[in-house]
Amino acid sequence: MPDLSLINNLWVILAAILVFTMTVSVGLLEVGELGERFSNSFFKTILITCSALFLMAFVGFNTAFAPTIDGIIGNPLYNGIFLGGFSTNSSGILSGVWWSMTPQYFGTGLTTGTYFLFEAAFASVTLALVAVVALRKLKLEAFAAFTIVYFMLIWNLPAAWIWNPTGWLYLMVVRDFAGGLIVHGAAGAAGLGIVYKIWQEEKRRGLKESPTASFSINPGWLTLSILLLWVGWFGFNPGSVLAFNNEATVVVLTTFLAAASAFLSVMFFEYLIAKKNPGLLYAVNGILMGLIIITPLAGFVSPASAVILGLVGGPLYLAGERWLGRYKWFSDPVGLFPGHLLGGVFGIAMIAFFTQHAFAAASGNSNLPDGLLFGGGMAAVQQLGLEMFAVVVVLAVVFLISYVSIWLIGLLMHGITTDYKKEETTV
Amino acid sequence: MPDLSLINNLWVILAAILVFTMTVSVGLLEVGELGERFSNSFFKTILITCSALFLMAFVGFNTAFAPTIDGIIGNPLYNGIFLGGFSTNSSGILSGVWWSMTPQYFGTGLTTGTYFLFEAAFASVTLALVAVVALRKLKLEAFAAFTIVYFMLIWNLPAAWIWNPTGWLYLMVVRDFAGGLIVHGAAGAAGLGIVYKIWQEEKRRGLKESPTASFSINPGWLTLSILLLWVGWFGFNPGSVLAFNNEATVVVLTTFLAAASAFLSVMFFEYLIAKKNPGLLYAVNGILMGLIIITPLAGFVSPASAVILGLVGGPLYLAGERWLGRYKWFSDPVGLFPGHLLGGVFGIAMIAFFTQHAFAAASGNSNLPDGLLFGGGMAAVQQLGLEMFAVVVVLAVVFLISYVSIWLIGLLMHGITTDYKKEETTV
Amino acid sequence: MPDLSLINNLWVILAAILVFTMTVSVGLLEVGELGERFSNSFFKTILITCSALFLMAFVGFNTAFAPTIDGIIGNPLYNGIFLGGFSTNSSGILSGVWWSMTPQYFGTGLTTGTYFLFEAAFASVTLALVAVVALRKLKLEAFAAFTIVYFMLIWNLPAAWIWNPTGWLYLMVVRDFAGGLIVHGAAGAAGLGIVYKIWQEEKRRGLKESPTASFSINPGWLTLSILLLWVGWFGFNPGSVLAFNNEATVVVLTTFLAAASAFLSVMFFEYLIAKKNPGLLYAVNGILMGLIIITPLAGFVSPASAVILGLVGGPLYLAGERWLGRYKWFSDPVGLFPGHLLGGVFGIAMIAFFTQHAFAAASGNSNLPDGLLFGGGMAAVQQLGLEMFAVVVVLAVVFLISYVSIWLIGLLMHGITTDYKKEETTV
């Protein structure tokens, strides 16, 4: 393994372990916002972490990242089950690198071990975001069954389309730097699929509104969760360069400046509205909003653009929160829809406005044109169309498969929800 | 320092800081399982961490890792006290590397600073495991005295025998990748030595059973402890390659897959038994069991073997827990014996079954033959004998020295236990 | 970017993320010592973190680290606002490195992204230390206004003088390895400026003593805070070599040995005084004292010197705590003055005693002479004078600017304090 591959592997595997912590950190976030009564979120997020590792190794890494069948899905048998099984000579295990990291593709020299842990951690945290809507509502068995479909198919399809260099959307030059659509947008769509099924069962039980957990801030866990998620995003975005180079250090800047700017923006506007210290909950959501918005384009933009995107995030979050708060048929206690769905899709759209070709090329995306604000003209307009097309396709497909899967699971298990009385049987 | 040495040092020193966090994480684990009443575990584990750094620097690093005297113990004066003292030219301090990291031995180019922090962190966490049996029972003074013997002699002997390239067991080709015996097994043996002395004093005070702390789960600290230990093991096992190369990324796979598989296995079997959500305590112990089992052979096996070993860990843990729970003469509130002792020794035995020569060679253990399941034949049977011989020798010696040490301490201090009434005097 | 620059950047950017966590960890420390009633320290430290990132990027990184105007202050327009703004070709963004990291200066090849995150994190944690005196006393608006001055001017001047290779004190060969004066000492001086203004307002309201938060230990958060700060210091000191080389691994030794030694020293002397388990609070303060003392000279001394410095730290801390506890006109609940101010200045003075030229040269400070204890003679005496001169200048200037700033803010805002009744309006 030549030296550059070594340092790229070191960077990405360290990024991977940071992203790995984010799933349980989502559990800490739930408990931080809703109180220790909801501590089964810890169990839920540990379950998600282990399931992601096991099922992505079993076959999900192949369906997402093996050479695709017609651009649609990775060949599930490409590297055998469990990452080469007992082979001492499988792709990237002891000699050579994962195929898409060889010079004719991304060329960063990542081994199977490195790339697997990084992507399994991404898959894991995506389901953790989805599962905030399942809070104390889904039966353990139903959630476990959904997990199996999720890590073998649902998470994997958008990844195979956009992050796999043979995917059909990738070949159309759709780009999503670190998962504004593949992680945050798709999490929103899958969550909507589940929430809709929950609402159908709740209506059938005669409920007029979906029971929602009310806020009960636990300041310690909430603070720890945002600290861990913030540090996790240092792996999430800068690690998504899949190499350690100058641009990776630029992505550190764009990521952290967007977060700081969105925080200050939420503080400023909320202070104008409420005339008092906005408090920890808005602080946490401001940071998250900045991190979410910058995710799909952190590797394409300048630090000053990241500041602007972050500042815009403040009003966007406050508006989204008020607008979505009016719907009573779903419970979204920790803000999957106003944060991750809205912010992720907004960030994807901004690719066509803020991209500067030099940054995109340095993060390995040399096909991406300058954005509208940087003289991209018609190429940028076309990119906007492409990205919006990808948003519609991915959200629709993920919503549909998620809904159908959970509907089938409900059919087999006589409903996916309990009557919410036996808490030890839900996740 | 040539480039490969640089990246090896960077990897191992980062691994070291992760392992460093594990000692206090054991304190978090105790509080997570037994409740905040037991928060003096925090003090205890901080005391262990600082003592390990100080005493290993004083002389313990030499007794374990300096060139040995007849294969038995490292020369305590090899590099002076406190890692070369005031010398600017001592082994590995500013020029050159620690002797066993030079090309004629392991050849990975680690400096004294890197290797010391890594191994001091290992010693530290081993005593943290031992000390779970001391919970609120040992006098502070008795524990402090034991600590001195522990970091200068007890931890150091097995390390000098098996991890030091001039140790007598190393030369017989006994191997223990990251401490199934040296850490987990030996911790169990030392713990047994202390627990036996505690029981003698308790009997003398007329007790019929050893008072045991009952479970009082604190979900937040328990979750944080397993998250930190999990991430710590990313340093513990992959760092034990003592270099950053392809095999280090394979060890990441084997470690994380074993943990995930053991978790799922414990969940599955406990769910079959109890027909409900097994909850956080089984989740945590499942992950730990997988991590413990894979530790002695993480660098010798394939990812699929790691999955099998993890799956076996579930029933093994559940059986061990029920079997050892019948003994009333010792208190083992957080599972030193069913987890670390049983799991560590089981993992050591599995070396002779699951090793694949190509992986072992890539982690620097080219003398290790294929295991029985991979055509190792008589060589594997011989390896099994060797490993079991090492288990018996190490457990016996560590138990004996620990018992004799704590007995002498008890003699000097009029007993090692208090009557458990003045809590501020115990650790 | 050549290979050595790559590994230097990787080391320092990882160090940066560790230092980044330390600001919120100071919030955890406050809550750990004073109880969950004071959980607005979490909000305060998040606010500090985001403000540091935003304001240092806006212009503060330039005023501290751009080429200075006459050695006094960095050129605020050197690299534009927000680290080059929208430029794809600014200093160090995509090609080349930050000017002071080029071969004619420090030569370690750090990019703007790497160096910025590292130094912004330093600035952030410095204000977190200052702000422990503001606990629940300063109005949010007053604190926010102070923050703006702080990150554009107050933190930046000493950094421009001593850490910037064109600074006037740097050119006089004043050295401060990782911030004994620039961080800890200056934090004490700025804190004194604020505390004095608070006391003026409290006297005017008729108070005879400054209301102080009493200790209410929360063992979990206190333990977590010291664990995170300890690990953060692994970034703080070893990262301050600004390169990854043999000396960086020596700094790991000196840092961790000083901490362990100071802990054991505080334990020993406090046990002699109180004849019981000293408990968690002394444990935490012992570790901190060791870390603070070694900070200004961690890269200049041998491991054995670090042990001695740590052991001295115990009595120094216990004396400082008793001596400063007699003053009732300021509230210093978590020990800014006996810990950071006293320890930092003590460490600065020790440079002239314990420095060994070979270590200093290896950390990039080849102009520093041997200390008095290592035959430095008159050169060491002169160094002592220089360092003490720098201490006086920096503490006086930082105190004055801080006091004047907060006084002006008080003038504009009708006082910087509330009557302490409406807690939601203070930080």
C-alpha cells in the first residue's frame, strides 16, 4: 500500500469511528430533549448500530457499493457475504483496495475495512434519524424486521445510485457530497413512510391526534449529544473527501463555520422574537441545522459561502419548525422533518448556487460546474434540475419502499404499534 | 524517522489515547450498572489511571518491555527510571525507537513515548477490571499498596513473557493478540486473589454471604460507558497491530463484527428465554462479550470467523452468567468472571481453531500456524496445547502473586477491608 | 502537499478537534462542581464555541496570526474576512500553506484550515476559562458584546506577540509552549478584569460579599469533564508541536506524567491533612494543576522533569486554594485563579529552570537556552527575566483591555450584571 493510500485510509478510518458514535448520540439527543423516561432510545440506537454493522457486512455493503447491475443496485454477491467470508485474498482484504477506490475510479486507495466501517456508520446513523419517529411506538419485532430490509435495500439504493461510481444518477452527474439527500433527505422520506403507517393504526384505535412526547430537557445529555454529533460531523463531512488532502481541511472549515453561523443566526432571530436567552434547545437545533445544510455541499464551496448558508439556516429552521408544528397527525419529537428533511433538501438545491468548481474538483468531483452565484449560468441551471430530479426520485422511492415494507411487516405481525401501554415491548 | 514509522506512531498513539479512556469508562460502567451511589468508582478509576502512568513510567514499563533477564522479567534498569530520566539521548526518546520496535524485532518503529502510552493504558484498564471486585470493600490504603505491586510486577510478568520478543512464552510461540490472557484472563485471576482474601475477612466477621451491590441501572452512564469502551476497543485491538497497514483495517472489521454478532446473539437467545425486550444491561454485556472473545485473535482471523465467534459468545455469556451466579462467596457485580475471565480464555483457545496464517502473518505473527478449522492439523493441536499451557501458568502465577501481595498488605494494615460502614475510606 | 506536511496536518487537525471539545468540557466541569442548577453553563460554553469559530474566522485569526504590523497585531486584512472569503486561491486554502508554516518560518506545512481550527479552539477554551467567573452573573447581551472584543482583540494580542513569528515578544525569544501565559495566565487576567467590574456593581447594590455558588458535586459530569479535558490536553500540548515527530511523542509523555504526578501529590498531601479519601474534587483539581503547570514547557523538558513539576504542583495548588479562598470580593467557584493563573505563571517561570535545549530544539524552539538546573547559567537567568517581563506585560494589558471593554459595555447596557433574580437572562 503506497504512502498516500496509507494516510487516506488513516483519515477515513478515524472519520469512520467518529461517525460510528453518532447513532448512539442520536439516542442521547432524544433523551436530552425528552427526558430520561425515554431512555429506551439508548437500547434502540445500540440495536441500530449492531444491526448496521452485521447486515451491511452480510450483504448491504455489496448492494450499495459493489459494481452495480445496470446502475440500479450493487451486485450482492460481488465480495461474498461478510466481506469476503473466510477468504484471505478477497477484494481489498489483505492486498489491494476496494474496486471503486482504485485509480480508474476514485483513486484514494481505501481498503475494504476502512470503506466498510465508514459507510456502515453512515447507514447506521441514517436509520437512527428515521427511528426518532418510532420513539416508544414501534414493537421491537416490527422494528427489527424493518431494520433488515433497511440495511439490505432501503438505505442502499440511493447510495448505489449516487455514491457508487457506476450508479445511474452518479453517471448523470448528480452529486451529494456527504449525504444531504442520501442521509438526511432519505431519512425524512423513510420516517414519513413509518409515521403514515403509525397514524393509520392510531386512527383505527380512535385517536384524533398522534400522541407526542413533550419536551423535558435534560441539559447534560442534550449537551453531550450535540458535542458528540458535532465531533462526529468532523468525520462525516471531512471524511467524505475519502482522502486526506488540502480540500479535507477546507471541508473542516466549511462544516464548522456553517454550524457556528446557523447557531448565531437562530440565536439572533429567536432573541428578536422572544426577547430572552433562547436556551439550550434552540442552541442545539441551530448547530444541527447548520451541519445538515452544509452536508451536501461542504466539499464544493468556500468558507464564506458556508457562512452565508449557515446564516440562512436560522430563519429557515425557525420557519420550518413553526410550519410543521401545525400538523397533528404525526409525532416528530426531535425534529426529523423541519431539520433533516427540510435542511437536507435545501442544501442539495444550494449545490447549484454556491458550488465553485475549484473546490469541487479538489474533493474529487471535477464534473460539477460552478454554481449560479459564481457564473455557472446554464450549466448551473441544468445542475439544479438534475439535483431536484434526484430529490424527487430518491424521496419517492424511499418513501414507497419504506411504507410497503412496514405495511407488510404490520400485516405479518398484526400491526406495528402496541397500545403504548407495555413499554418494555417497544423501541 | 522514516515515513512508515511516522504513520505507525501516529496510529498507535491515537489508539493509546482511546485505550487510556477505557479505565475511567470502567468506572462509568460500574455506576451505570449499580447506580450513582457507587460514584466512588469514578475516584477509583482516576486513581488507577494516574498510578498506572506514574508507576509504569517509574519502572513498570521496563519490567514488562525492556530486554528480559532469562525470559522472565524485563531489566528494570534498562532505560532508567521515568523513561530515561533527564537524558536527552535515551532509548527512543528523541532519536531512534524502542528496542523491540527496531527491524530485528517487530520493526514498526514506535518511539518510547508512543509505545509507553499504549502499554500503560493497557495496564491501567486491566487493573480497572480487577478492581470491580474491590467495589466499596477495599480500604484506600490497601488498594493503593496493591496498585504499586500491580504495576511494577503483577501486570508486567505476563506481558514480559508473551508480548516481549525475548519472553520465554513468546519464544515458545505462545501468542495473545491484544490481551485475551494478559488483560482479561489475568484480570480475572488477580480479581480472584483479592476476592478470596475479602471472603476470608468477611467470614471472620461472621458473614454467610459476601455482600453484593444489587443492580440499579443508570441508563445514561451505562450507555456512555459502552460507547466509550467500544470506541476504546478500536484502539485496543486495531492498535495492537502496532502499525498502520492493511491488516489494521482488517482488525477493525473482526473487532466490530464480533461485537455486533455477540450483541445480536445475546438479544436473540435472551428474547427466546424471556419473551420481551432484553434491555440495556444485556445489550451492554453482549457487546462486551463479543469484544472480549475476539481480543486474543482479532489479528489472526477473517471477518466471517469473527462473526461466528461473536454468535457463539451469546450462549456462552448467558450460560456463564447463570453458572457463576450460583456462587455466593464472592461479589462480582459487573461480571468480571463470566465476561472477562471466561471470554478471554475462550478466545485464547479459539486461536488454535480459527487462525488463518495469512492474517496472522500480516499482523506480525508469522510463526502462528493455521487453525484446526483451516487445515492446521497437528500444528494447530500443538498450538492449542501451548496456549492452554500459557493459560494455566499465567492464571496460576497471577492469582498467587496477587493473593500473596494482598495477604501481606492485609497483615501490615490489619485487614484489607473495612466493616463497610465508613464509605469514604474505601475505593 | 508533500508527505511530511500531510502527516503534520493530520496530527494537528486531530489535535484541533480534541481542543475544540474542551470549551464545552469546561461547562461540564462547572456543572460537575456546582450541580445541575448551573446547567446554563452548557449554553454559555456552546455560545463561546460558536462565537470563537465565527469571529476568529471573521477577522480574529488574522489579528493573531497574519504577518504583524510592527510586531503588535496581525494585519486584519491579510487573508480577507472569513479565511479568504470566496477566493479559491487564498493563502493556504487549496494550494500552499499558511505563511508562518512555510519553510522560512515554522516549516511544518499546516494549511489554513488546519491551523485555523487548532487556534480557534485555543481561543475558545481560553474564554471558557475566563467565563467561569461570569457564572450566572453577566447579562447575556453584555457577555455577547464582550465575546466580540475578546475574539477580535483581547485573545489575539498575546498570541500575535508570542506565537506569531513576527511578534515583538517572539523576536525577543519569549517562549510559551502551549499557552501557560497566552491561555491560562491571560484567562486569569481577563477574568480579574470582569470580576472587578462585577464587584463594583455588587458593592453599589449594597452587597458585602460577592455571592458565590457553593459546591454541589455531580460525580458523573465532573468525571466526564476531567476525562474530556485530559484527552483534550492530548491535543492541546502534543498538538502544539505543530508537527508530528519524535518530540510530539515526548510531549505526550511530559503532559501525562505531569498530570499523574500532580494528582498523586495532591492526594498524598491532602490525605496527610485530612486523613481520609480526598475525593473526586481534589482528584480533578490535581490532574488539572499538573496539566496547567506543564503546558508552557511540555515541549522543552524531559519526562523526569515533568514528574518533578507535577509533584510540586500538589502543594502549590493546596496553598493557592487556601490563600485565595480568603478573599471574599470575588466569586471563583471552579478555581480560575488558584489553578489557571497561578499554575500558568508558575509554569512559565519554570521554563528558565527545567528547559533542556535538545527537547526545545526538537519542538521547533532552537533559540531557547538550557535552564538553570541544566547548566544554562546566565542565559537561563536572562530567559527568566524575559519570561517574567512577558508575564507582567501580558497580564497587565489583558487585564486593562478586558476591564475597559467590560466597563464600556456596562456603560452602554446600564450595568453588566442583573440582580441575579431572572436567571434566564444571564449566562
